[in-house]
Amino acid sequence: MKGRVLVIGGTGHIGSYLVPRLVAAGYEVWVFSRGTTKPYPFSPLWSRVHLIPGDRERDEKQGILGEHIRAIRPHAIIDLIAFEPESAQALVEVLRGSNAHLLMCTTAWVYGKTRVIPTPEDAPRLPENDYARKKVLIEDILFAASKKGELKLTVIRPTHITGPGKTFVTPFGDHDPQTLQKILNGEEIVLLDGGFSTLHHVHPQDVAELFFAALENPRASVGEAFNCGARYAMTFFGLGEFIATSFEKTFCFRSLSLEEYTERFGYPEEAAMHVRQGCCVSMEKARELLGFVPRYTPEGAVLEAMHDLIARGVLEVR
């Protein structure tokens, strides 16, 4: 075995691809998860994974998660589901003085409104919602401990995760499959602010591969943060047009400003966040330090997600 790796939250979108990748590479893999989500796609390699059922919040408060970590003595921990600063602090307490490599999943939302395109990792972090603010606090806690030599840290900041098993950010800016169904029906949808803000879809397999690359190259990854998006970003208009033409439909839309839409139909909170914030990150650092190049284009990730939604009966092609 190359080493023991504990993946916290390993049965979700990223873990479904990452865990089998780790097993295939020769790692002894432990997965801490509630067990309510089955990994997808299926891999027979999961039979070689040690599963630890548990609830993150509960087990963390009771010290049970820390006990698991001490018992396993992992060479690396990949944390995919830390959403509270308290979780970061708990990991610092458990890992302080150990030689374990902590790879933490945060989010590209830490940058807030897009100011530089593509956005590099050293751009100011100016988060605009509670989710992103907590991720910034998590990063701050862990980087502070890393600078003190208390742990070895790598941070990965994914963009809009898009692939089988989940919905994705639509050309309107929501996660509602009905927006996609309207496009498949050739019906009109609304593009907010002309649809020229940016989205950066990324396939979970690419996110998994970047985590793997960072794990395999600690000399280059420890102490660093890495963006994780597809090869490039798309506009909301470009996404809608791509989906429509991929299914031999005409893309029908009308443009409304966010203010006009709100006056007519009410404030679309999720869509407004995506449209007025935008997302387009640089992948140069991952390429230069880790030799990582995303396999998927955003179109490829979206098309795979669309076919999965159709296969599961969420969407219908008429």
C-alpha cells in the first residue's frame, strides 16, 4: 500500500470518482460518510474501501471523528464536506504535530464578484454569501495552522460541479430542471442581463483528478490553494445555445435585467447570485505546479449531465 487516506464525505459527487481512483493507485482508503448517498458511477473497487458510517456534526462535537482519525493514523485526509469553521479547528486539534497531509475542499465562491478574468488563486477573497464566508474562515484557520507548521495543507477551490447524478446551474442561473426542459421543448426562457455573465462548469472527475494530483505531489501542493474549473468558462447565453443546438432545437430566449425580472416576477435569489457574481477561474497554477489539465470542457460536463437527467426521467426529449 502507498499509504492510508481518509476521505471525509467520500460518497458524494467528487468522492464517487476520487475513492476508486485512490484504490486503483494502491492506497488503503477509508471513507467517513453518513451512508445515505450511494457512490456513482458504480465501481467494483468500492469493495476494497473501509467505510465508517457517521454524522459529521454529531461525531465532531462528541470527538468521535477525531478518535477515528487517531485510530486510522492516515497519511492523508481529504475533506470534501467541511462547511463550518469549527470543523477546520477540530481538524487542527487532531492533526497538530502529525505528518498527515490535509487536502481541503472549499469553493471558487470565495472570490465573490468576478473582477479579473480568468481569476487567479491570489485574487482577493471577497465572499458575498454565508456559504462562501464560512469557506474563507475555514481556509484562514487552516492556512494559519499550516504557516505555524502544525499541519500540511492543500486547498482545492472547485467551481460549478456538473456531472451525472445531480442538476447543474442552468442558463437562467438556477438548478431547476424545468429551465432545461423548456430549452428541450424549444420554449422561451429568460436570460438575465443578456446572459453575458460567466459560468464555469467542472466535471467531478476533474475535481477528483486534481485532488489526486495534489496528493501525489506534496512538494508542489503543500501550502498552496488551487482553482478547479473546466478548461474555460462559458456565458449563460453560450450555455443555453449549446444545450439547444445539441438537441436540435432553436434557442429561444428574451433578455430581462435583474431589476425588471424582480419587478415582474419577484427576486430570483439563486439566479441573481450566479448572474451578478459570475465565475471564470484560471487553471494555470494547477498546470504549472502539478501538470494538471482538465479532461472535460464545460460543454462535455454539461452534455453528460443532460444525458443522465434524461436517462433518469428527470428530463424528456420530445
